[in-house]
Amino acid sequence: MRLGRYELTLEPRPAPPAIFTALTAVVAILLALALSSFLFLSSHTRLIDAYRAVFSYAFFNPHGVLATVHRSIYLLFCTYAFLVPFRAGLWNIGLPGQVYAGGLAAFAVPFVLRAHDPQTLPLPPGLLIVLMIAAAAAAGAATGGFAGVLRAKLQVNEILVTMMLNSILFWLVAYMIKEGGPFMSATGEGESFGLPSSLHAPLLLGVPVTAALALGVAVLLDLLFAKTALGYRIRAFGENPAAARYGGIIPVALSLLVFLLGGAFAALAGYHYFAAVPGVYKIPGNYGYYGDLGFYGIIAALIARGSSLGAVPIVVLFAGLSVGARFAQGELRLPFGVDYALLGLLMMTFVASHVLYHFRFAWRRIPSEALQSVPTELPEG
Amino acid sequence: MSPPDLAPTEPILAARGITKRFPGVLALDHVDLEIQAGEIHAVLGQNGAGKTTLMNILFGLLQPDEGALYLREQRIRFRSPHDALARGIGMVHQTRRLVSAHTVLENIVLGHPRTRGFLNLRGARLEVEALCNRYGFTVPLGARVWQLSEGERQWVEILKALYRGARILILDEPTAALTPPEVKTLLAGLQTLVRDHGVTVLLVTHKLPIVMAVSHRVTVLRSGRVVARLRTADAAEEVLVQHMIGRDIAFRTTNRSAEMGRPLLQVEQLSAFNDKGLLALRGVSFSLREGEVLGVAGVTGNGQEELAQVLAGLRPAASGRVRLDGRDVTRLSPLQRWRMGVGYVPAERIEVASIAAFSLVENTALNYHFDPAFIRRGLLDNAALEQLTRRIVTTYNVKAPSQYARARHLSGGNLQKLILGRVLSRNPRLLIAHLPTQGLDVEAAAFVRATLVEATAEGAAVLLISEDLDEILTLSDWVAPIYEGRFGAIIPRTEADAETVGAMMAGLGMKEAGVR
């Protein structure tokens, strides 16, 4: 773009320093918060009160902090579910469907074993909980693997398949928990039966064990991609499938594997929210909300550039802001949907910061000779 | 076919004294070309002879450094293809330039000067239908281009040029992607266009049978110069081959011991389909002993890539059998073959043989991530990989800023040396080298060739696939010219000469389906 004697161009930035990465993230967050002021303007509170309400509830209020932690665990598993296939160059858009599959399978274990009555537990509760988690992971893996097989064997687009599976599983859950469905609660309010207290996930420091699992996986996944032969194969396939095949990697097996893993992670997110969060322990009628929330895992994985540990702070921020904004919405009578709007703004500023991370604006003074009109006649010959 | 009056009349289109230089290359050296109205004029030459450059100049895509174009003896200057089209010159490129999701009609009107602003598809349809009726074309105008066969797409391109008013058609390697029946239809159609409608056709090809079948006159290019200008009826095929190949190939025989090892690779009647589903490799048989080099000579696109890929396990064989050490490996995976000592250096260095975003060390791992010696408890042994990479970089003289530089920052020659070094570091017993020196500078190419010879000295069998006859004749023990998926013969090096091999590369002395 030319402005008088100056020219504004977008230039690639040579290797940005590490501190710059952190700095762009901070700027992106501040910018999103500044932009969200417009959302709060319509309410009759001072801006500073609105921000205080969001942050103090999300990160300091005991109830709020717990809600943030639970949501973070949920979002982290969703992030891994997207991240693993993504490193292989494949797009798992089936997070909601795999979340539902995990939830259904987790509740199928006590249902099939007739353990929803606390008096008649057929197996020790610890074993039952492990079975529930395993069943959830297996069901999610099967759902993800279905897309993986179609992709690998028949070159069916994985985005379409996973999207359609989302819809199928959404209605499958509806069938299971609504009028007359097998998992319907006794009171029949469009929810599943509640888990007996002996099947509640054990708590560590007040949070479910799934928290430890989620953080452990963050470390393991980064290690997998950086150090192991399997991680190398996944990355090679993601960067250049033809070269990976040349190097002996079997595309069918690899596509299937990453979708099995991804589906299993998403299903753990489903297990966590429906079967491990205190006060829930059932598939609630608004389960679709959690399915949709899973898509933020995609954003977190993309912003963290495929690093599972890098995704942790981003996920905590997403979780906190959505929890805090929902609280502030009720407390300060802010417009409906302010939590989603805040996440949306954050997403946009993060994406914009990515462009700035790789490129920079450069002002250049145009040399005066270049501004002179060039003779249009070509020389003789 | 009624040959037009071939007495030297005023040419409809002429190029005189055309010279074109690219950095470091003299692509065309004072080339003269004269085309008579109403003839099929063939421009024959090997890859790199300058055919496509000359056609691009005639079509206004390139400007000559010296010389000029004449249309009916009037000097003309094309600043762009628009100018050429305005003067009635149309071009059908070697690669299709159609929008596959659009209909045939939309493709034909796309970019036509009259379609600026509003699109009058109904009016255009009437015009194109009239054009089809006049020329006797049966092209489904409403069909989407992706639904058409390659032959039909070619007709769409021709129709597109005619719709723009072209009276002189330039066709660059028009038969390259066609099946034999499609070739037949195309050639018959071109003859009709010329005979009944006064269109002039300029046919650019390296396939001799096609030249012989349809052209009236032929101009032979070699290394950017016109070496012959003949009436096809007067031209013997052997003479054309001699012109095309040239006799000035210097033989530099390498001194290698004559006694060969035991048979390693046996290939029987091997056939394979290409990506378009056409049979590209049609029953190739040979055997190769340890320490031997079989040079497969041919112009790209005659089944060489399919042969290399089937042997490497990357493409299934349609029929036939491959034995390594007597064991049937036809159905083994690429990984199993790597483990059995098959090494493959593909022609596509960037697309297949390396990963641009990976470091040199990670690229080395591409042939080692499955090797137990480089894996410890599931972890890749980075120290060992680093050491190996350092050894490859030193031994093969790879110039790179560091081992952790990305492969995309390497020049073509250095990347090739890295790939070759990596494959050879596995001590393969069979090395498949496809166009190993293509695009390399003289020094790098010489290094690669020396490396191949060294590998055979250590007992490896080498399948060398190349377009460079000089390279093939220098390095091979056996020479197999390949044309349309078949070996013309397998000739011992001592009996192979450039003319025989060149003739077979151009399709002579072979049964040609579709043309003769």
C-alpha cells in the first residue's frame, strides 16, 4: 500500500525470539478484553466492575475456581482429541460426537451391570470406575476410528464424516435419555439416571482424578512428538504424506491410529463432564452445550501450534473467561451470550496475533527516483 | 490424406533467427521455422531441445532475445497471448488448463474477451454449438470437465482455441496423457481440421510414430538449433532419429570388472497402472545381478516412474512378479523392502524423498525410524541420528548451514546428495535411482554418478532410470530403452549405441498401439 512518499508492506519476520511469542499472546488477550468493553457498554455497570466480576469469579471465587478447573479438564481432553490427528495433517471435527460416545459408554457400564442401584453393586466400585473410563475411551476411539478407516481406506473426507457422526450421536443421546429411553432418569426430565455415589470419581485435592490424567497426558503428548519413533511418524505423515509413505509409514494404519487416539481423548472429556464432576454425575438435558464447547479445543490446539503443554494456559484462560462471563452475565444483567462473545473475540485476536507473529508491518520511504514517471517508450531494437 | 502444395510458397507463419537465453542456458540459437498454410507441421526433438520455448514465443508467452516473427510475411510482435489469439494463433498446452468444476461451455467462454462484464451463456452456447457442427465435434457442452476423459478434455482445449478464432493451432505434446484409441481419434480429427477446414496445425512432439503418421513436414530441433527441415514423405525414420539424437555423444567408459555376482533381482512381465488408471507399465521383464547397472533410457512419462514405484513397493503391480534373491516380493510393503535392502532414490526430491519443514537429522530419520539400531525403548536415538547425519554431510559433501537446518533451505544438488547419502548409508543391495542427476549442476551430477559406480563396486545392483542417454551409456552394463511402458530391448553396453537406443526411445522398432 502506498501513502504519499511512504509504502506500507507486510514482511515475513525472520525467526522471532521466544519472549516475543509470550508477548504477542499477552497483547492478544489484552486486546480481546479491551474490545469486549463494547459488550459491557449496554449494561448499567462500570466497565471496571464488569471485568472484576468476570475475573474474580473465574479465578478467585471458590465456586468459580472449581468450575474453571472442571471446564479446563474438559477442554484439555478436547484439545488433545483435535491435536493428535492434526499433527498427522488430519482434521478431527468430531469432538462433540466423540464426547457423547464417551458419555454414553460410561453410563452403559453401570446400566448393563445393573449397578445404578447402590445396594446391588456386582463389582468393587473402584473396578467399575476403571471400567467406565475404559469403556468411554473405547467408544470414543471407535467413533473416531470409524472416520479414520473411511479416510484411510476409501479417501472419504474426515471432516464430513466426523461432522455427520456428531449429529448421529447427538440424537442417539437424545433417544437414550428422553421419554422412555433406556438411560432416562426415574423422574423422566430428559436427563439420564444419576450415578450412585460409590461410582463418583475419586477426588484428589478436591478435584476429580481426571485432572491428573489431563495434565499427565499434556506432558506425554509433547514427549511423544518430540522424542519417540511413533511421534516422528505422525509428524512426518502430517508434513508430507508422500514422503512418509516413501519412508515406509503405512498411511492406513497411521490415519486409523491418530483417530483412535483422538476419539479416546474426546471420550475422556465426555466421561469427565458427565460422570466425574461433582454435582453432575449424569448426562444432563443440556448436553449439547458441552458438545459445542468442545470446539474450543480446536482453537486451543491451533493457537498452541500443536503443543499439548502450550495448550494448557490457553485452555485455562478459555475456561476461566467463559465461566466468569457466564457468571457476570447473570450477576450484572449483561446481554445474553456474553461468554461466547468473549471467547469469540479472544479467538480473533489470537488468530490476528499469529499473522503479526510471522509478519511485520514495515514503513519504507520510497526512493525519490522510483517515484518519477518511467519513460514508456522502449529503446530501439 | 491429400498433401497440400508443398512447393515453397509464402509461409503463413514464420520465425526467423529466434534466439532465447535463460540464465546460464541458450535455449534457442538462431532458429528458423516456416509453416505453410493448411499443413500439419511437426516440430520434433528430445526433452530440452527447445521445442516448448519456441512454441511459447510463437504464442506470445515469451519474448525472443533476437529474431522476429512474421505472419504472412508481415513482421509481428506479440506482447502476450492475447495478441497471438487476436492474430488467429491458438495453443493447446501439454498440461490441461481447464477449471474442472466448471462445465465445458463455461470453460470455453472463460477468459474470452467478450465475456467481460455479463456472461451471455445462452448466446455463447449457440455459437459453440454452431462451431461443433461445423467441425463435426461431439463434445458434451453441459458436462463438467472433471467428468470427461483426458481425450475429451483435449478436444475442449482445441474447441476453446477455435472459439477464439484460431486458424493456426499449436499443440504441445498432445498425445502425452492419452490412451491409444484417444490418440487415434485426435490424429484423425486434426487431419479433418486441416483437410476440410483449412486450419494449420503445429504439432510438437518427441514421438516419431506420430510425426510419421500425420505430419506433412517436419522440423527437427536439437539443443536449441534446427538440425533438419524435411518433408515427412521424404524422411526416413532412421534419418530423423539421427538428427534428433545427434552423433556427437562422447563415450566415457568406466573401467569396471566384468565378472558379476549372483542374480539378485528378477522381474517377470511386470505391469502397472498410472494414477489415471491407464496401463503405463506393460509387461517388463529383466534380471539384474549384484554389481550390475541396468540403465532404463526413455523420455519421462513412458512408464519409468511406475516401474520404480512398483519395485519400491509404492505402487501395486497390475500383473507380473518381482523376485529379490529368489523370494517373491511382489506384494511386500515399502518397509519390508527397505528391510530387505531395497533402496529408492525417487525423482521427486522435494515432494517424495524429503520433508521440507524437517531438519537434516529428521530427514535422515526418514529411512531409519524403523531401524531397531536407532530406537531405544520407543525413543528415537537422536545422538545416533545426529552422528549419522554428520557422516553423510561430510562424506557426500552436503553444503548446509547446520544439521538442524531445514531441508527447504538446501539447494537441489545438496538435497539430492543428502538423499542419496541417506539411502546409500543403509548399504542397499538393490538401488533404484530415478533421474538422480536431473537439475544438478555439472559438479554435483558428476559426484552422484561417481557415487553410483562406487555402490556397484561394493556389490549393489543399480537400476538407473534416466533421460540422459550419455549418462545411461556411461554407467550401465545393460541398456533398456523404454517407450510406452515397454522395453524395446535389453542391450549389453558394449553393443549399445546412441542411435539404436535413441530410435527405441522414440518408439521405433516397437509395436505401437493406436498409431500404426
